[in-house]
Amino acid sequence: MSKRPLIIVANWKMHKTRSEAISFFHALQPYLPSFDSSLKKILIAPPFTAIADLAAAAVDKNSFILIGAQNMHHAAEGAFTGEVSAEMLKEAGASFVILGHSERRHLFHETNHQIRLKLIMAFSKNLIPLLCIGESLEERKTGKTFEVLSRQLKETLEGTLPNEMIIAYEPLWAIGTGTAATPELVGEVHIFCRHFLSTLYGEDFAENTPILYGGSVTEETLLPLLKQPYVGGVLLGKTSLDSSKFIEILNLAGKTKI
Ligand code: PGA
């Protein structure tokens, strides 16, 4: 079972102005040569306003550092005040887009159907979708975790003819709470997701689609999580906001390469 090298994602949510984003990147830059043989990719999803600046700063590292968005609209264009299209993101320099993050699902009432439309648009524009899935505490307590995850995967992915994509398992009860899921639980879910992906789209697709874990990952919780089967990396919220913590995470993750 090969699960290295790893993908480390920074989701900055609604944090960092353009100048703060650039300062972060400058703090990271000197360390990049030491990471790029040990990590597969670093993905940074700043707010929309900082995508173009970061993409320009990261351009010579383009295959190793990808800049992306945290959301987009599923339509190509139209009267959708406040929304952003895949084409606009591409032109700004985005290479990937996070879709279906739990904050989008719960605070902004995004449905599996809408996420599916966004996935289709992302595939058609060659933006790598990073699809987030995860159960609530109530769903976990009532034994519905696998039912919820399979529904999220099936309703968003089935029939979309996916190509390159990333999936992140992010249980709602672990996001921003300071309590990461236990490594054993993450391992169990990742085995389930991998199997479910192979039933949907075959072994090759399952093998080539990294499945990440996200939810209160810190320097302390990182390594046991990465040791679990099929954990292809992590998606960091809070821990990714501080450049020194992020560099520490990259260092630790780089050392787990096998
Ligand atoms: P957190 O956020 O690391 O702050 O829990 C993770 C996420 O929302 O993706």
C-alpha cells in the first residue's frame, strides 16, 4: 500500500489580506527547496482576493505549490451577485478548488446536488476539485457515519466522469474544535472511502485519488494520522495560518516519507 508522498493543504478561510498572504509566502519560501523532494504538493487556498498575488509569487514552483480557491459557483457566468466562476479562478492562477467544505454545507446550505454541479464545472475547466465530506457528531453517535459518507460521495460524484481530484475526510465535530479524530477512526474511514471509490469508479481511480484528513490537525496530532492506511495528507485550517507552525508541519510530514 503506497501512500507517500503526501499532500498538505492550507485552507485559510476568511483570514489574511493580500499583504498578509504575501508575507506568509515569503516566510515559507526559503524552506521550499528542502521540502520539494519529500512532499508531493503543498496546496494553499487563500481568500479569493489573494489568489492572483500568491499564484504570481508561486509561479516558478508551480508543480510543487498550487494555489487554489475555497469555493466557486457552478455556472460558467451569469447574474449571481457575489459569486465567482471557474474561469475567473483559472485566470487568477488557481489550480484547484475546495468544494463542499462543511462550512459551505452548513453555514451556506450547500447541497450534494450543488456540489456535484460544481465538480462537473471544475473537471471541465481542469481545476482540480478537492471534495470535502464528513459526518456530524449526531450522525456519528447514531451510527450513520458510513451511510452519510457514501451518500455524499455517491450524490456528488456518480456519473461525473471524474479525472484528477482529491478527497478530504473532515468530520464536522473535529473542525475548529481542537479535537482531532483519533488515528484509528480516521484509518477506518479512509479504508471505507477508498473501497467506496473503487466500487464507484474502479481500482485505478481509487488508487490515484488521494484521500486527506482534516479537522484540528496540529504538530502534535499530525504523525499518527499520517501513519494510517490511505491517509494521503492533511487539510489544515487554524494550524496553517501561522507560517512557523505550517513550516513545522511540512518538516514533520516530509520526514514521514517512506
Ligand atoms: P481546522 O480546520 O484545522 O481549523 O480544524 C480544518 C478545516 O476546516 O478544513
